[in-house]
Amino acid sequence: MIPVQVLARILDVPPKLDALGKPLSGLTPTQPVLNATERDQAAPRAFETMKVGQILTGLVKAHDKGISTVEIAGQTVAMRLPHPAAAGDTLRLRFAGHMPQAVFMLEPPGSAAGESPQLSQTARMLSDIMQRVPDRALPTLTPPGPLLGQPTTQVAELALALRTALVRSGLFYESHLANWAVGLDSLDGLMQEPQNRLAAAEAARAAAGTPMLLDAAEATGSKLLSPMHGLLTQQLQVLESPQFAWYGEIWPGQELEWQLRRETDPTQDHAATADGDAAHSEWQSQLKLTLPQLGTLTVHIKLDAHQAFSIRMVPEHADVEPLLQQNQGRLIEHMAAAGCTLQALTVQHRDGDA
């Protein structure tokens, strides 16, 4: 993952200071302020027509618990500012691109209009990559083959396979690299991740003199792309909105669709969010698979901030519902034996969904 704080270092312009000597410039990500209807509609990405470096004026509408509501070019967004702001204050902003949400540089009030920050090659590459991300695209991990060679009823073996598929997916590589530097991760584990496997494959291809293939979307423009660009795009998407999907085979012939999303209290401190403060967040997981006797089954799992589980099972066929209800006790026993707190367990046929 690439923290937003680190992205600020990509800019070749040092932070400027206000009259009190506090830094004003820096990357300030925004989040559109939408009602429930707008969130469910596929609205176009905010500030789609803006050009990198364009100067805008923002009007602070409100400030509460560290989050400022700012109106920019007729659109209302939420952002965290590096200094206190009050309703009615005006901000001088410079558009820095989509990563994938709109990101602005906060300029000092007295800075000259002609001063234009120069983006480094890395920053331009990130901006170019994120412009190609489809709106509301969900990062999807797809393994090259089945996780296990044959079916298993061993829960520990299955759990380890799924955990490894996520942990070594490459989405969290930089975090694992930092852990390895202090002895909290293994070199063998790092070498399993795509960043090292792709680098090794590219080195082998270069040594063999095999030309790099063109990405299908860029073939007409004769633009060479590294296989790492797709993974980097997914990292940036997950950084902006902590959710992703996994789709593949657990063992040959047994497919699984798995969506995972982290829900965070928007009023908590940004540093706590970056550190993964579990006291203000919960995880929601959705698994969909087709089983020989149960048919298609969707399982919704929520793990709240108190580490308590809520599970809802939704069978596609109504005649499966009684069978699942009769065996709820076995699941409750297994979870209790594993030390898991179960807050709620329900079985509901699809036609009964709210």
C-alpha cells in the first residue's frame, strides 16, 4: 500500500509555511458528500474535467471533529485540513489529480498565481494510471489456479489457504516489507508476492530477449505497460476505499466469490485510521459459492469493533432453509470452540431479503 502521506513526497515542491511557520502545502484527499440516493447511483467522478495544476477556490461550509466540508467548483466535498478552519473561510487549492478520489494541494494565501508545482515522473505515472480506473471499479484478485489440490474438510487447512491468498496477494506488500525490515515477516513470504514474482519474470524475459507485451487497452497507442501497473492501481483503489473482491477456485471445480470491506467511523482521527485502529472499525465479508447439496449459498459476515460476529446465510433455494436452520447449533458450537463471539446467526431465503 502507498500511504497518502508518502505520496506527498512525490511532489517536487517543498511545503510552504504560513505566517506562524506551519506547513500549508501538501496532498489533501477529498470525499464527495452524498446522500443515500446519490451513493447508490453511478454518478460521474467528481472534478472529472479538472487539469492537474489548475487553481481553484474552496469555501469552507462547516468544520466538525477534524473534518471540513468545502464547496469547490459547485461540488461539496469533505477533507481534512492541516490547520483549523471555520465556516466562511476561503482556501486556495491546486488540483493534483485523482488517486482515485480528487486530491488537492493547499496553497498559502499569498502565493503567486504563476507558481506551478512540478510533478515528478512517479506522480505523473500515478495520475495516468488512476485516470484509467473505471468509476466504482472494485479491485478483484484472481489467483492463477486452485488454492488446494483436492477437496478438504479440514477447517484449519482451508482457512490457511484463504488467508495466504489475501496476505500474499501483493495488496499489502509495502506493509509486509516494513515488517520484514524489523524481523516481523519472512523473506520467503515476501518472495511469494507478485511484486517479486513479476520482477523475477521480467528479469528472466529481459535476459532471454523476449519483448514485453502491450496491454490490450493501450495497444493502439503503442504504449508499453508493466504488469505491475494493474497491481498498483488496485493498491491505490484499496487505499482510497478499503474494499476488494477475490474470485477463484478453492480446489478444482469449487469456485468462490468473496468480497471484503472495512467500515470505518468517519469522525475518527486520520492517524488512527492509518494504523488500523480496530476500536472504530468493522469488517463486512460476503461469500458466495455453490455446494453439491445446498446449491448456491451467500453468507454475509460482519465482525464489529468489539470482535463479535453476526452471520446471515441466504440460500438460493427455499427448501434448503430448514436444513440450515436445523444445523445452526453445530456452527455455534464450532465458533464457541474457536473462541469466537457470535452475536447473531440467521438463515433467510433470498425472497425474504429486505
